[in-house]
Amino acid sequence: MFQINDNYLKLPGSYLFSTIGKKVREYSESHPDRKIIRLGIGDVTLPLAPAITAALHSAVDEMGRAETFRGYAPDLGYDFLREAIAANDYRARGCDITADEIFVSDGAKCDSGNIQEIFSLDNRIAVCDPVYPVYVDSNVMAGRAGDYDPDSQTWSNVIYMPCTAENDFLPDLPKEAPDLIYLCFPNNPTGAAIRREQLQGWVDYAMKTGAVILYDAAYEAYITEPDVPHSIYECQGAKSCAIELRSFSKNAGFTGLRLGFTVVPKELKCGDVSLHALWARRHGTKYNGAPYIVQRAGEAVYSRAGKAQLQEQIAYYRKNAAYIYSGLKEAGYTVSGGVNSPYVWLKTPKGMTSWEFFDCLLENVNVVGTPGSGFGPGGEGYFRLTAFGSYENTVEAVDRIRTL
Amino acid sequence: MFQINDNYLKLPGSYLFSTIGKKVREYSESHPDRKIIRLGIGDVTLPLAPAITAALHSAVDEMGRAETFRGYAPDLGYDFLREAIAANDYRARGCDITADEIFVSDGAKCDSGNIQEIFSLDNRIAVCDPVYPVYVDSNVMAGRAGDYDPDSQTWSNVIYMPCTAENDFLPDLPKEAPDLIYLCFPNNPTGAAIRREQLQGWVDYAMKTGAVILYDAAYEAYITEPDVPHSIYECQGAKSCAIELRSFSKNAGFTGLRLGFTVVPKELKCGDVSLHALWARRHGTKYNGAPYIVQRAGEAVYSRAGKAQLQEQIAYYRKNAAYIYSGLKEAGYTVSGGVNSPYVWLKTPKGMTSWEFFDCLLENVNVVGTPGSGFGPGGEGYFRLTAFGSYENTVEAVDRIRTL
């Protein structure tokens, strides 16, 4: 008689964004006349740039002709894309990462959920609190998180690193030594950025304690300040202790196109075993490559035209972030993030809980944001707004919130 | 100090198709003048049909315009595609499967590797021998397979179901009761097909013993005989004991485009827990949907033009299968498969091992096939040829083999 993986039963409620979607759908159905502005889920809204659609059309034409048709892609990604990534995202920033250390995938969500598979179930993870839910949930499913305590909303075997106004939303080094440390900078959800020497402190800590840092750099394109690193490999020694996850979703609008990559340096080892070999085996066995046409679209991100067009897109979203940040600050809200990040993190007014403020915004001004508590207990009393709407909607949403 | 998942270290050697790729690359580099014909990896060669490329171009145009741009897809797939699948692949064949029981993914390889995650690590799996390597390897990685015995080339905790010439490559019911039963029909690698009443026997067995059948129907488009089922849900009771995996790779040439789906009927339960809910949670947490443009291409598979064009493609590959089958049979080879399948399974001549015959074909007639032993110990002494080459190459390959 078969049995299920009962770790799944430990997961409380359903996934944050599904719950938001359901609430918005229900409100929308009962108020069909209202114009709802969504600054909740971190989903882009600008159309794909012309350089990207041109690359897609051209690749589709190739797939329609016998001489240029492509079947199964290489499991780890096409060389043309891995080379472009290594050259532009790493060598151009002085990071010595080679094309064969880059594993192309269908997105950072999958990679950040799957990466834990190559580690022992006995390893203990550390996460920021608040945190992107996938890191914890994927470890719960694997059986690494222990038991859930509904009162504290924490897992018994997870080390939480509080990110609070007091520490500028940058976690302190944990007191108990974890084996795997999930870090995301610029941070989702708080929008906080880490300085290079601060990140170096984490790398030094990982090297000293024998931990691996799983570094999610999905938002690096929004960095504006020079002392904020785009990659963890800008830090000395990171190649021996860090895996980096990247996405094309936020820098190139690929949320609906699906493309990302993970960097596993060859010198990152556990004894004699290279994690690079383990991740390659995982990809070879359980994955079949990202679509050729999407990989060509990814290559176009690094073309001259692509770079210019995408800089404009990012500037557009940055302008939104600045409007949200300054508009709400002027209105008396306590806000952070937004400078090196598309996310603005605000303290809920009048002692409201995060979900109370969610309902308040949805019902009174028809604006959708993300409750901070959905990212962990440390997010309670906070709220995330994203810069990915249209400028007009963003201005209208902020102006509506100011009427509250 | 972090530790790795040491189940990975138990995996012997590297993945079958990577090894073949390496051998062919090395031969090709040292013999650049030779024309190598590849009938090894089950990869299609005909270009995408015009209905598919038209749908892709149209969807790319939508993604390039603000009014029609699509960001994150629904985790479980767009309704337009789930509806088309339910109507055409199920209701049209009398199977009562609804759109919301269909989970769209980026391919059957991923699904067949990931599906084990929702089951207990204590469950025992049964597989055909020979078998598609992903079923076993993904369970090894999870820690469900026990230990590997290099002599017998088997795993201590896996139940093997021999598929031999004596049983017409259709396994007998296992003597020890498994929890999870992987079945693939039409079979990869043997090309064997199962009759409806034979499959009903498996469904009855699973219901009686409380097992779940993981039914891989990736090759159903190649079925030519009326008493061979296209779906396990053509059998009575299958909705309470079977999950079905499907692919767009072989029926529509999507090997490089990546699209598949898994059917988890709502009535399939372990106690009170629906596997549908578990798989939905897995998708929601660790997956982010197939690309919109690829899902539109999938929808076009079910359009009138798409169906007509794809029937031509399948007829083309079937003609190849028939040529391989009859050509090698005439030459004195013992062959099976090829009738309801794009795969022809042949006994190696002169007592050669599968890899000896691989090297013999590669070096003497520059034809690449797949060694049967790569699919498990029961494949030793057999060899797989695929119908996915061009007709001209297929004829030339068979004629070359006949000169041996």
C-alpha cells in the first residue's frame, strides 16, 4: 500500500501568492466595476523588448525549417547563452566564472526550489526572516525543516535570521552555525541591499564554518549604488562556498517566458566531491533543458540593442519605485527599499497586521500589495509594494493610498 | 559543515545519453570525413509544423505588445491548453478526465523525475527491465532505491519486472507487492505495446494491492492497432490508482520546445489526502509554469490544421519504423516493436553485448543506436533503433547495417 510524502501535510495553508490571487479574484467578481491596481506579485508588465521578440521570431523560423531545426537542447544550456552570461554578467564585473560553471534553467523559482536536493537531509538551513517562501517550503517538502509551530510560525529545525528596522533589514551572523545559508540581495521582500564588505563578511563566515551560501541575485539589475555587489563572486573566496541563482524575469521581463541560471563554481566541494558534478547529474537526469527559442531570447538580452532597450525598461520600473518610496514617505509612511530594488517595504499604519492592511487597501482603494507576514513572522506589520506596474497605475495607486 | 546528498554517489557512471553523446563526439572528431547517421537518442528531426510555428509567431507578437503581454503563467497551466487536452486526449476517447486534473509542465522527463517527490521515501518501486533510466535514477537520488550491486546491475530495494522475448516484452505481475509501479506503453525502449485487457489487469492489480501506477504514455501517438489503449484511463478504475504522464515531444516534435503534462485524477487518494492536492502544491512551490508562447504552440497541436500536419509527421516516422523493422528482419535480425511505436528493438548478432554492437555499428557503418544494456540488465544483448531520423538516412542506415 503506497504512502505519501507526509512532509507535505506539515505545510500550513497554501502558497502566499495563490491566496492573494484568490482574494483578489473574489473581490473582483463581487465588484466588477472597480479598477483594481496590482502592485502585489513581483510580475513585470512591460511587453518584451523588440530585440527579444526579434530573436524569438528568428528562432521560431529556424525551428520551422529542416536545416535549422533543433531538438533536445544540451541539458546544461546552449554554449552561445552560457558564454554570453559568463562574459557579461561575470567577466565584465571582474568575476572569474567560466561558461561551463553556468547551468541554464527555466527560472530561479525552480532552481531555488530544486537546489536543496543535492544536499544531505541532515543539513540545517538558515533563512532571513522575512524571506521568499520557496526556500523554506522546498526544505519542508524534503523533510529538512522539522516541525511547524503555528504560534511562532516557525519551523523547529530552521535557523531564522531576523531582518528588522533595527538592523536595517540586514541579518546578523547566526549564533548557531547553519550548513546552508539562503541569502537574497537586493532582498525580496524588503528591498534591502548589502554592501560589498558586508557580503564579504558572510563569505568569510561561510568559509570559516564550512557552510554553503545559496545566493539569490534575481534583482541585481536594480542596483544603482556602486558599493553594492551584483554577484557574490565579487567577494574573495566566494567560489569555494557559494552558489548563485539568477533570473531573466526582472531584468528582461521573462516572467512569462521562463529563463534563469545557476552558477556552481567547480572549486566548491565537499571533501572530494564537486557540487558542480552533482548539479550536472541532477540536471541531466531530471531536466531536459530550456527551450531553444527562449535561450536565443536570453542571448538577445546581451546584444547591444537588447542592453539598450532593457536599460530603458529598468529605468521605467526604477522611476516607479522612486515614486512609491517618496510618495508614501511624504504621506507619513515608514518606508525602505526601492533604491537598489524594485520593492518598497513599508510599515503598516495604525498597528494593523499585514493582512488587515492588505484587506484595507483592496477594499478601500482597490490596490493589491503583498502582506509582509506572508514572508514569515518577521514580516508581520510590514507590506510590500512592487514597482512593476505601469507608471500611470503606480502614480494612481500611491495617490489612492494617500487618501486613506 | 554542510554535507551532500550522498545518494548521488551511489549512481554508477553517467547518464546513458551523455555517454553515447561523448562516444559519438570523440569518433566524429577523429573521423571528420565520415557521415554519421544517428538513430540513437529518441529525438525528432522534422521541423515544427506550420500550424505550430504560426501559433508561436502570433504568441510572440502578443508578448511584444503592452495590451496582450503575459507575465507569470498559472502554475498548473493555461485553461485554454488544459481544456484542449481534456477534450482531445481524454473526452474524445471516452475518458472522463477534466481540465483541472491536467497539470501542464515543461516535459515528461521532468515530470517522471519529479513525480516520486510526493510519495513516501519508504515506498518501494517496481520498474520494467529494461526501462527508461530516469525512473530509477530519480528514485536513487531520493534515497528510495537501496544499494547498487555492480554484478547484477540492480538496486537492492527496487522490484524488477523482466521484459523478455519469452513474455513478448510485457512484464508479469510482480511477486512482491510494490507501492509504486512505473509502466510505459508503448514501451521505451522495447517498442512493445500493451492490449487494453492486459492493462486492465494491471489496474485491477494496483487497486487490489493499493499501489499507484505511474503510466508514461509519451508514445501513444504511434499506436496503430485498435485494441491498444492510448490512455490508462480507458481502463475501469484507473482514476483511483493511476497517474498518467504525457509529452508533446514525440507527437508534435516539441523535444526542443519543451511541453508535457501529467494527469492526476481527483479521486486518487491515500486515505483522505488527494494526490492532486499534493502535486498542485509541488507545482505551486517549485515550478513557475510553462512559457505562454509554448502553451499556445501546444494548443495549436489540437487545431484542425495542426492535427492534419502532425498526422503527416507521425506517418513519416512510422514509415521509417516499418523500414527498419522489415529491413533488419529480412537481413536475419530478431526484431520487435516498431508497429505501435517509433522504436525497433533488436537482438544483437553473434552474441555481442549491447555496447560491443554499439561500437561495431559506430565504427564500421557509422550508425548510432542505443545499447539495450543502458536501460538495465534486462536490455543486455539488445539494441534500440529509432524512427526519428530522415527517411533517406533511415534507409541508408538500414542498408549499411545489412552490409555487416
